[in-house]
Amino acid sequence: MAALEQGGAGLFAELHNLGLDLLWHPSVSEATGAEVLKIFADIETGAQKLDILCVEGSILRGPNGTGQFNRLSGTTRTLLDLTRALAQHAETCVAVGSCAAFGGIPAGDPNPTDSCGLHYDGADPGGVLGAAWRSRSGLPVVNVAGCAPHPGWIVETLGALAAGDLKSSDLDGFGRPLFFAGHLAHHGCSRNEFYEFKASARTLSERGCLMEHLGCKATQAIGDCNQRAWNGGGSCTHAGFACISCTSPGFEDARDTHVTPKIGGIPVGLPLDMPKAWFMTLAALSKSATPARVRQNAEADRILVNPKRQK
Amino acid sequence: MTRLVVGPFNRVEGDLELTLDIEEGRVAEARVATTLYRGFEQILVGRPAHDALTIAPRICGICSVSQSLAAAAALREISGVMPPPNGELAANLVHAAENIADHLSHFYLFFMPDFARAEYAGKPWHAEIAARFKATEGTAAREMLPARARLLHIMGLLAGKWPHSLALQPGGVTRALDLGGKMRLLAILGDFRAFAEKSLFGAPLEDIAALETPAQLRAYAEKKADFPAFLRLAGDLSLDKLGRCALPLMSFGGYYGSEGPLFQAGVVDPAGAVKKMGRIGEQVAASYFADSAEDPFRAHTLPDMERIGAYSFAKAPRLDKNPAETGAVARQAVAGQKLVRALLQNSGGSHVLARVVARVVEIAQVTIAAESWARALNVRESFCETAPPLASGAAIGKVEAARGALGHWVSVERGHIRAYQIIAPTTWNFSPRDAAGVPGPLEQALVGVETGALGAKAAAIQHVVRSFDPCMVCTAH
């Protein structure tokens, strides 16, 4: 449903413009009941070609491996079974959202329904298709991770597939398209000056960096969230709350979303690929150099001190 | 008697299955089931209390803000924090954006495309409706979707993104708007008003909000726009006689502010007379769950696939042991909206027409209110109060989601969630039978619907089901 916001003339026009012909979607298509079952049957007999299979939502394996926690209504078949079957006929398989990619929130402890992703069970390759699985096109499952994923990530991935432009080299180690997974959510964050000086917000709604105290994982989480606009110009950190790394497997089991875990006062989760000692040294240095303007504004919900030239 | 199993039932959110017993071309009995269970209530237990704000909204991609607000309301009551006026106004605006967007999706993408079906090809209005509303192809979506996306820029401004924001906190909203932001908000609402007045209503929003009588509604139906087009075909198809349900209508009240809620909380009887709010409990006689207390504060949710007589993953919520209908029609009836009250009174209960009219009229009312909330924001004041750490306590977070009354029954012990029970609007409307064998609202509304030779494919079935705007993923969560 997040994809509905995509496109200047609406999603349907956007899909059309990118060369995509929507065979069926549960939320928007006319076909219902027996008409839908016929589409599925035709795919399985080969009478209907399936270029892209999009899967939304975790695949529920429970209870006891039966998949009965999610049955295809109108039938005795489980979604576990249907998904496995259709995947074999799809030229390419796309997991839309962190649930279909990795398991997501339903896989959160205690994972009551034994749910997982199409091609991953959390961070472990496998899922319901098995680690060695490849689609007819040779691609692994393309994981448009995110909870929810950006509408652009979804539609641009589908467009790239329709154009024959998405290769396995365009995916990261978790099957996520690099056009968004090559960035960190931190890139382009509107709080960048506060980050540079380690001028931190102490409570929600303050303007400072959210990493030191308020649990922000944007320096570790993939996504171009702060470079492309969400809903016309927003992002999590822009709105004053922490990035929870919703594009990563296992994000669902983090505790205390808005508290930065620390050992001896030092945050545990430091930027992805920066040597810890260097980070600590630079942080100490930049903290000591923080301008009063930045320090004061970090601990307020609005700009208290305006930028001005030193006399 | 013929038994039909209807599914996959699409253009609803989530997994829905109907079992219909047909006698002489009419539905004699209906059973409504949700075929998906994910276990959110089990996942919430044991987590730090504030993490409810991370987990609960993710129950649903279209009711996310409502789930956030219900969780925040419960935590607010437990912590005792009071949001500043800006916090309430901003939360109202975010909630309004979601609810209006959902009403638009329902009308344009879920409900209207059924009238474009070939079954109606002989109707004089069919060609026009099909051109405008045919699923994924009609011209209306090209106007509605960009207008909806623009409206949701409110989320970008105030909540960061939609769905699944953490901006809505017990103490208010985490983003304090500056003066430019407030102006952008007003500009977005202005754009939305322009779309609604031109394409949806063909009239000023104030005229729609002022509709009071069925006669006024009939006169308005002659205008050229999408809502009047629906009203004309509704008259032709007698949608006021379809999908009748004579049950109490319940609303938890919506959009709070210093002058009280925009829509009052309460219960009315099927003819619109005010009743006392009763006691809420959930039963599992026909649900795939182990026995549990009816009181949501003492209940748990543990699946039991072997339960004899079970047919749905939804529990059966009851108000003083009776089923109740919720949704825009209930919200408007409880709030005393005259047109909706009159439509109910004429029929002795709700029906397809009343449900859709209530929803669409609400788009006008809430847009007008949103403009006043945006103007009332004082960008020199705070938007969020810091909540003290949560210790122990229990509270019910009640909100009106687009689809009706949503409640979170939350118990916190030493800062962690001890128990969490959610009753969603569609759990009420699409409830299975209870311990006394009494069917839920949709199960009652489907009885008597004519299926003719078309059986499960009859559009009438589709209209009745979709008139409730079900959200099945919220239903069993």
C-alpha cells in the first residue's frame, strides 16, 4: 500500500510508464475469488507468464511447519505453499518490505507463527525458498527491505527489472538493490552539523544528534532515506525520532528503541565501518570544538541561536 | 441449500473468507473469517513499554497512525504526561491525513470499482462509471492518487513518513514545526480542498458538511462529481436496502483538543437513539484460540488450531455481551450528524448507503477541521512534553481509526509490557459467532442478500462486504 504514493500521475500511470503490466494485486485489482484462482492456476500450468512475483508480508511456517497461520482464503492451500509454487514460475521474485525479505516484526521474539522471509530467516540465508534458490532469471530474491519500504524503492526496482537493467551485481549481500542500499540512512541527515560536533539531543523533539542518547542507528542502517524525500520531504530523523534500522534483518528484536545502548558511557553501536578508537578520538575533539550555537540548539526543539559571522 | 466459500476476497486490506449458505437465491447464513494470524499481542509482551510505539503501528500499513495513537494514549494515561496543545493539534493533523487517505482509497480503489463490473453493463450509468472507476484503469485514480499523495505530505512534515512513524508519542509529536512548516501545511490542505471540491464533491466542503436530510442529499446527487455519481447509482440499486444491520453503533470518539473531541464517544441504538457505553469483552467460542478471560485486561491470545467449532482467527468482541457495529457510520451517528442519523432512522439500522455516505461526508468535515487545527498551531510553543519513565499501571488507549473503534488494553509492570490486548474496528464488524452462537455484524448484514444465478460472484455480496471498509490485518493482528 505504501507504493500508492508513487508517481506524479499516480501509481497505475507510473507502472504503465515503466513498462509494467499489473497481472493482479490483492488491494487494487478487479479480479476476485475464482477469477484469481484461475490466474494462479494458469501460472502453474505455464499458460500465463509471470515476469515478476511480488511478495508482501512474512511467510508463516507455523504451526508445526503446516503454514496454517496463513491460508489462502477460499481454498485449503497455505500461503507458504502458494508462494513456493509461484516462485518457481516467476522470472524474478521480489520481496517487498522487511517482512517478506527477512521475517520482520512477525518474526520478533517469540516468533509465534514461525515466520521468516522468502530467501532469509532473519540474517541467515535460507527462508522458505532455501539459500541455493535462484529465480528463472538467475537472480536471488530481490529484497526491497524497509518497514515500510520507500514507494520509490519498490517501483524503481520493478521498473529496473522490466527494463532488464537489474543484475545480481546491483544487489548487496542481503539481496537489496544498491541504488538505495549503497547509502546509509545517515547520509544527508538534516542533523549533520550536530553529528559532526557530537551535539546531542537529550530527549525527543530536541534538534541535536539522536545517536549518542536516543538510539539512532542511521550511521549503521542502509537506505537513502535522508537523500530522497519521504512523503514530500520527511524522514525519521528529520521528524525527530531515531532510525531503527528497519531495512536490516533482525531490527524487530532491538529493545528500547529510543535509548542508545552504552558500555561505560560509550555507545555500543558505532558507525558501520569506522575504527572505534578513531571515532572516540574525533568525537572528543569535535565535542571540545562545538560552537555555542550548535550546543544550545541541540538541546532545544527550535533554533535558539542563529548562525552569524564572527566579528 | 448450497454452501459457497468465497475467496480470495480482494480489494480489502488483508485476508478475508466468507462462507455463505444460499437458499432460493438468497444468503441464509454467513460466516466471516480472517485466515491470517501473526501474533502481535504475543510479540509485545515482555518488551519495554515504550517499544509498543515501535511494534504496534506495524500491525497495519494503512491504520498505522491509529495504532500509534492508541498505544500512545495508553502509555500517556499510565505515565500521566500531558501533551501541550500543539502536540494534540499536530497529532490530530497526522491522524486526519491517514483517515482521509484511507477514506479516499476505500471509495476510489476498493468500493467503486465493483460498479464497473460487467454485471452492470446494462445499466444506463455503467459506461460513465466504468470509464471513471474501473480497477487500475479508470480515470479517477489519475486524479485521486496524486491528491492523496499530496495530502500525505502532512506526514513528511509532521511525522517523518507514512506508514510507521515514531513521531506520535505520549507527550505529543516529536517534530516542532517552524513558521515555514506551518505555511506548507496550510498549502497542502488547500491543495486537498481543491481536489475534493472539484473531483469528489463538485461543491464546497461546507455544503457537504451541512447536508442534513435525505431530501437534500437527493438534490445534491444531481451535481457532476464522483460522490454525486455514486449517490445516483445508489438510488438506482437501492443501496439503502442492502446490507442492513440493526445493531448498536459504537464510537470511541475522535480528534481531541482543548474544547473536547471533534466526534463524541458513545453508543447509539440502530435508530440513532443514545445509549450508555457498555462493558467490552472478547469471546473465542468460534475463534482459533484457547479459552481466555473475556475482560481484555485479563485476557491472553494463544492460538489453538484444534478448537472445535472455530472458523476464524478473529475473536468475537461484545458490548454488554452483544455484537456492535463500528466505523464512520457509527462515529457520525454517535456524534449526532443529522444526515447519517436520518438515514439510520429511515431504515431502523445501518446499510450500504449509510456506511458510504458517512465516510465520504466525513472527508469534508475532517478537512475543514484540519484547516482550523493547522491555523491554531502556535509555532513559538512546544510540541512535545517529555514523559517520565514508565513504572507500573494499566490503561486503555482508545481512538477512532478510519474504520472505527480501536482499543489497546495495556498493562505495564516495572517498565515492561505485562499484557497487551488489541481490539480493532474490523474485529467488531467482522466478528465470528460468540459463545451464544450470535453472528457478528457483517454475518448479520449478509443474511437475505440476493445472489441470484451469480452465486458468490454477485456484486451485491461485494458491496455489502466492502461497505464496512474492512482491514483484515488489524482484525486478528
